[in-house]
Amino acid sequence: MESEGIDPGLPSLDVTPPVVAAPWEPLADADIPAEDGFADELAGAPAAPEPEPAIPVQPSIPEPAPLTSHGPARVIAMVNQKGGVGKTTSTVSLGAALAGYGRRVLLVDFDPQGAVAVSLGINPNELDLTIYNLLTESDCHIGDVILSTDVEDLDLLPSNIDLSAAEVQLVSEVGREHSLARALAPIMPEYDVILIDCQPSLGLLTVNALTASQGVIIPMETEYFALRGVALLKDTIDKVASRLNPDLQIIGVLPTMFDPRTLHSREVLSTVQQAFGDTVFQTVINRTVKFPDAAVAGEPITAFAPVSGGAGAYRQLAREVLSR
């Protein structure tokens, strides 16, 4: 029976109040409506890219105080068994920069290629006496072998291809690992820094250099394959320190041939800094054509292009080495 006053043609109204969630109940993700296909698009979206390593900013290191006297020398070996990483360039450039700050510096060319002499405008094949004679002849005095250079306070103990025979001859010597240390002992009071440019190997000559040194600088090219041999080199340094020379320590790892334009160089530098921490020098040596040009001219970069970025970097490295 139809009720009076109600139009049967109108639909009935549901007056039941809606259920409202309590204000403190969070909505689940499933309750949030999404546009068709939007969720699928988010699920397949690539992750945000990692930030690229930043280009290093060269620090500001104060100049060292002038010296009132000289000696005894601190002996530093430039070592890396990988060739082409900038050992000779770093030896010559750092030595010249240290001499520029009033230090008396002796460069020891301990590589049979004689590249240090060539970098200073000296033909090693025309020399009558070299470090080979000093190591193998008992009557040869170091003062007869040392050469002065065109750079003030910078001297050279040269070598040439004859040095390659010294490694064989020293094998039968008693205390063969200390041969270089014995040869350098008479002139230690005359110099402030002695830098040894080692050959690209971990043979007896390099062990001699490590035994004679108090510190090691490892020049390392900012390139992937340069990372591979550093662990082996560090193992050799640790063995020499534990068995032959307890005073030996790594002064620093020097990044060389850095190209700030390439992501690869920046990534390798970042990896080196993470692996070695504070051992890595703050100074980074950028790749530049000025270095080979200076070698051809037979001059250190500080004399060949004194206002160039390369010269400035090695002056900064000299300040950093002296501060350490």
C-alpha cells in the first residue's frame, strides 16, 4: 500500500550518514587514487644519477720560513713500478721548487735511462763518472760524481745505461741493500733534501733507494690501471720498513696527469682519495703540454714556464712536502 503524500515516481533517498575515518588514521597507499598508467610509469622510471666527482680545488699553503743553516738531508724516494706516471718530471720539478725556497737539493738519478740528466740539459752518455762508478768502485768519491746545474742550489748525481749492470754486480755484495745509503752518507750534512728518481721496477736498485730514504712519494697517474700496482708497491715498502729501514714511511701519494675535463680522471682521483685518505697530497698535478716542452728544453718547469699552472702546482707541492 502506497503512503499518502509520497510521490511514487521519485526514487527513495538513502539518509544513512557516511562512515568517516577518524582523523588520526592514516590512509593506506592503496586508498590513494592514481591516474591510469601513472603508477606503472613511476615503477619503471630510472634511478636518479649519482653526482659527478667535483674538480679538486687547489689549497692555499703558506710559504716555508727561510733556513739559517743547511743539513742534515732528508732523503725522499720517488717510487712507482709503473712507468710513465711522472716520476722523473716530479723529481726534477719538485727539486727545483724546493731549491727556489732556499733548500739545498740533490737529485739522484737512479734509473739507467738517465732521464733526470736529460731533463736538466745534460747528456748522460758523455759522462765519465756516474752513480754506477760510485756503487761499484771503492776509490770513487761522491764529490767527484756530483754535477752542478743551472738552477741555484740544485745538484745532480747522474746515471746512464751502465747502472743497469750494477744490479747484477751488487747481488754478491755483503749488505747489498745498503749500498746507496753508504754512498750518500758523506754528503748528508751538505744538503737539506735528497730526491731519488727510481726506475719503474721493484728490483734491487729500488730496494736500495727505499733503504736509503726516510720518506716515499708515490706519483700515480689518475687512470684506472695505475691503481692496480699500488697495493703491490705498498707491500714492498712495508717489507723494507720492517726488515731493512724502520724509519721509512710514505709521505704521500701524488696524483699526476689529471685531466679535469674527463669524468674518468675525476672518478679515479675520488677513488684514490677514499682509499688512501690523508696520505694523498692535496696538490694535484694537471696534464699539460708544458712538461714535455720543458724536458725538451732541458729545464725544470719552474724555469721554463715559471708562471704556468704546472710550475705553480709543483711550488705548492714543495710547500706541502715541507709542511709534512
